[in-house]
Amino acid sequence: MTTAEDTDEIVAPPRNAPRFETPIVPRNSISGRALVAIVAIMTFLASLTLGSVFLIYRSASEWRSEIAREVTIQVRPAQGRNLDADVDRAAALAKGISGISDVRAMSRQESAQLLSPFLGAGLTLDELPVPRMIVVALGRGTADLAQLRRVLSNEVPSASLDDHRSWISHMRAMADSAVIAGVVILVLMLVATVLSVSFATRGAMATNRQVIEVLHFIGARNALIARHFQGHFLILGLQGGAIGGGSAIILFALAQLFGRWFAGTPAGEQTSALFGTFSIGLAGYGAVLAMIVLIALVTAFASRHTVNRTLEAID
């Protein structure tokens, strides 16, 4: 004879028996609202971190792209040599190299302006050995920079070629470090979310311990009970994730809008030089939306896992 304890399913009640619509997990509890707030905060911080990583990586990519398209020739004043003639000769040699699309020699005033952020404006630099810069734009093909370096060394000894490789490697290292730091922060936030959900799930189970134990001992499957908790916490995770992720999206959109408003001002130009247009792009917004879904799934999974572990302990 099979009893309720020997089967894995709940015996169906008679058709005319009264039905109780009270859920196993209370829907509008104080702990549930607190968990929504915690998930919203975690999602907001995670979205800010993710968006900042996209912002830094995009800016670094733009910097690397701009630097990689140009090289510079520095012509230093030398005793017994005519600086203007050396500049003209170095520019002519650069124009004769294949793969170079444009060559522009900076004037004495432009070269002095490069030092104004460090030495201040209004200084007379005529008595100082200020080098002259030549900006060389690279074309789509591969420029023979080794040949340019050789001819400059032979004909203009005071000139030196800088291909910015060290700057590119530094920017790549900076972008990679930002990505690694962002991933570490995201992992820590996910761990904190899992712990918060686990504590909230245990609290909900403790509040309804008698109901859960009765269902468990009369033969209800663990999956059935865990499914109720999973659905409940999935909704909480979606609510908190939507609040936190939506706030982050609004913040990034406002930052981009303010960046456009202040474009052309000294502060705006300086900010644009460091962070670009403050736009994380469609990929960044898509990543924030994916973060909302991920947080909700992590919340549901953590709740289900906690319920299963707790029910196994009851056995």
C-alpha cells in the first residue's frame, strides 16, 4: 500500500475541496522590499562599473587609433646648423617616403604653444632651444619608417623620429587594466548579491517554516517548493535590476547630454580629450540591459539553490 510519504507528488485534493490562494512566499513583505533595494543598488553600481569600462576602453581605442595614424619628427636646434633649413629638409625627406599621406611642419609659435601648459603663457622663448615639430600623417598603406629614420640620421642629424609605440603600449595596458578591474568589481558585486539573496531566502523560509515542513513531509517535491521561491525572487530581481540599471542608463544619457552642451568650452574640451563624448554607445547600453537580466537570473538561481540546500538539511 502506497502512502503519501512514499510518493514524490502531492495527492490532488477533491474537486469540490476549498482552495487556498495564499502563496508559500509572501509577496509584499518588508524583507522583499529591502531585497529589491539591495538588488537595485548592486545593479546600479555594477552598471556604472560596466559603463565606465566601456567608456575608458572606447576612449583608449580612439587615442590609440589617432596616435597610430601619426608619427612626429622632432628637430632640435644645433650649433652651426640652420634650424629652419633642417625643418624644411626633414619635411621634404618625409614626403619622399611611401605610405605617408601628409607632412606638416609646425611653426615656431606653434611649437612654443606646446610648452605653454607647462611654462605658462606670455613667456619669451626665443633664447631657449625650443625644438620644432613635424607632424607626419600615415596613409592606409604601410609606411617604411625604418628608411625614414635612416635618411634623417644621415642628412639631418639633429632630427629624431618618434613613432609613439611606447604611448600605444601604455594605453593598451591602461585599457586592459581597466577591464580587469571592472571584471573583478562585477564579480564581487555578484557575490554580494548572491549572499544577500541567500540570507533573504533563509529569512522567508524561516517565516513560513511550518508550511514548508508540512508540504515537504507530505510528499511535495523539493523542486516544487524551490520553484515558488525561484519565481518570487526572480520577480524581485527583475524589479531591483530594472530600477538600478534604468537609473544607470539615465545617468549615462544625462552625462552624454551635458557633454554636448559644454562642447566648445575649455572644460568641455579637456573632458572630451580625456573621456571622449561620454557616450558608452549601443554596445554599452546593451551590456547594461544584459546586466539587469543577469542580476535577475542570479537572484533566482541563488534562491533556488538555498531552498534546495535547506530542504536537504531537513531530510
